[in-house]
Amino acid sequence: MTEAPRPRLQVVAGILRDGDGRILISRRQPGKHGAGRWEFPGGKIAPGEDPLAALRRELAEEIGIEVLGASPFMALEHDYPERSVALDFHLVTGWRGRVQALERQELAWASAAELFDYDMLEADAPVLEALQRERPARVVGQGRPGPAG
């Protein structure tokens, strides 16, 4: 008997650093897959939508910033028991505005090493490892980080 294919989601996520090099993460809301766990802010890519356009839209909706610059960081796929996700991570190199929890989600700024102290989604594990090895680039045109949460 063959197993039914898992739904496959296309997702984009942003890696934002504040002036101290800390990285923004967001806690998933109750009722969502992985509720209570931490992830990089972002969301689903609409059919036919460009990943960078999706990143701009999602970060404006979730955390209230305008993305001024971003570069690809990592693309990966991950299979959860109930779904598959194709993730497109971007380093946000500049933004305008103040980071806010517009969806009432909890936000936190953490160093690359501190990210391992959070209950991050499994799909983010390769990104955590890569961020450990990466030398942070200077962010230009950055808005104010705002309160965490």
C-alpha cells in the first residue's frame, strides 16, 4: 500500500541581525504547526510569487518592517510527518521601520550561539549550524530593533 503524498509548502524566512549581531526569532502561535516552537520570521510563498516579494510581504505583515535589501542564504527541504516544506532563507541586509510583534507573537533577539537554547523547529537546524560558522556582515539602513515581544 502506498503512502499518500504529504502536502508540500513553499516557505520564505528572513534572518535579521540587530546592531549587536543578534538574530531575530519568532515563536509560533497556538493552533499552528509547531505551536510554541521558535523559527525565523517569514511565511508561505503564494503560488507564482517571487520568494523575495514573499519575504517583503511576510515581514511587513508579521513584524512591520520594509525590507530594503536581502540576499539568499540557504535553501533546503524538510519532511515533517504531516507535511513537507521547501524553505528559502534570506539574510536581510537592510530594513526600515521598527520590529514589532504585529501578530501578537513572541519575538526574541539572540546570538547565533544562543539560538541553540531555544526550541527551534527541526527544519531550521542547518541554518543554525551555518550561522555559527558565518561572520556577520554589517547591516546598513537598519531600523530600530524594538522590544522583544
